[in-house]
Amino acid sequence: MFFKKLIGMSPNEVIQQRVHQSRYLKNVLGTDIGLSEPVVFDRHSQLIYQNLIDLPKEGMLTEFYRHLLPSTIIMMVLKEANAELQQGMQLYNVIQAVIPEELQEAAWDIDIASDKVTLTEIGSVSLLKALGVLNAPPSN
């Protein structure tokens, strides 16, 4: 939906040459949104929609962050981390090393009866802040 909104397509239109459109977006926005993939040359760049090429980078970023809300990132991290924690405690040690000490107790929900440890929403936010993915809003 992000891509269609970005270039003004209707929801029922089909994106042509999706892989080339996607590669172009990754090349333009990648470093700004935290992708570690290098810029990749596309031999078929003539297939990229002209109205996508004409968009300023700032407009692309604005639209990207309109669709990828912080709450979505927080919940995705929470879901994936807790699924991984059910497989073993290695991730616990990694996260524990990153989260500031004063937030560590609130970051975890420990069920002694079942011996399960889960990351809390506070833990997810703390982790994302510690990794520089989320930033506190500037104070006025």
C-alpha cells in the first residue's frame, strides 16, 4: 500500500516490475531507514516508473514513515523477540546487555510457574531506543 500511495496508484492497480520499483526505493531510502544493503545497480532501470524517479527523497521518507508507525515497529519487535525467547535464552542475554540497567526490571515479564521470560512493551521500546531506532521527541 505504501508504494501505491507514494506514486498515486489506486489500490486495485497492479504494480508492474515490482522488483525494479522495490530496488529503486531501497537504493534511495536504504541508508536513511536503517537497511544495511549496499546500493545495487539495476540494468533494467528503464522499467522504473518515471513518477517514482521524479519524487524527492524527502517526500519518499515522509510517506514511508506515515506507513511505518513506531507502534508497528514496537509490536513487531515484541512479537519476534518473544517467539525467539521461547526457543532459548540467548536473545535474553543479548537484549539485557543493551537495555539500560534502570529499565531492565520493567523490560521483562518473568513467569516463575512456567519458567517463561517474555519481553514487555517497555522492553521493546527500551531496546529500540538503545539501538537508536527510536528517539525521544525533542523537549520544548
